[in-house]
Amino acid sequence: MARLALLLVLLLTAGCTGSPDTRGPFPAGAELVRDAATSFASVRSVHFAAGVNGVLEGFPLRQIEGDATLDDGGTATGTADVQDGDGHTKFPFDVRDGQGSLPEAYAVSAFLGPAGGLKRLLDGFTDAKTEGRENVDGAAALRVGGRVPAPVAHGVLAQVDADLNVKVWVSDALPRRFVRLWVQIPAPDNHLSPVMIELSLTKQA
């Protein structure tokens, strides 16, 4: 289960960076997301940092940071913090596609590349609206709010069966790059809080 969690987070992605500069005009949200999806399709390696706020059954990840690449058959290395009963465990990881018990559905190649989960989420983004400009990792980015329909979300993360509220950050500079994503997963029970996943994508190559 822990090894699954290491790469599951690469399905999604986001980060809130404070109040955006809402003085427009801005490029249309659908255009920004489309351009970001196009450029991300060619990304073969990335540094990622993510956090999960809330409890999603079968998804014990709290935090993760590392590097993933499609080169050499697909590898990911870094450190993870996962929920372990009433506590949590931090540990380094080094996983390689096609080795060990890692299912093919959760290989690095399932998330990066033109057919990967991150690209599919961007392709499935609807109701896109540019909300403003923010500073992300030292550079200007445009924040786009919208949603990802349940069928798309479920196809990427099996535990999800509902529409997702999503915010995508796209670089202001050309070429447009997908740099952050924030995802809110509705709680399966009204007595629980939504699960929020945040992820930053840097050092893309």
C-alpha cells in the first residue's frame, strides 16, 4: 500500500499562493489549460512536491517530494510521509517501472507523457475560468479554476467517483507550462471533510 501511495499522488496535482492579482484582461481559461496540456505532453522528467489534507480510503499519503522520469524505463525517487494507524511514517523511496509489485496502472509512465494521468486531467478540465495572476515558485502564473468530471477523475484515480473542483496554475511566460494544481475531492460521507491534494511541478524537461 505504501508503494502505491508514492506514485498515486502524481495523478493529481495544486497549491494556493494567496490572493491573486485579478486585474485583467487575461487569456481565456480554456486556452491556457489547453496550451499547458500540449506542452506537458512532451515532459519526460519533473521534480514534484505534494501534500494531502484529509483522509481518502486506500490513499494514506500525507506528503511526498521527489523526482520522476520516463527515462531508463521510468523511475521515481524521493521521500514520502504516509499515515500509519494513529501515526505516520516517513521514508525514502526508489521505485522503477516494471519491477517489484508496483501495478502497471501506477507506473511513472501512467502519469507522465502524452497518455499519462496528468495530461488526461488537463484534457478533461471543464468550465475553465481565469481567476488571476499569482507568483508560483518565483515566477508569474495564471490561475484557472474549473472542474474535472467524475468519469475522467475515476479513470485516473480509482478511489474517486465524483466531480472534482480543480485549480490549475499555468506559467504566464511562453511556452505555457502546467506548474501547479489544487484538487478538492468531495467527502463520501456528509460527516467528513473534503480531501484536498496540492502538488507543485518544477524542473520540467
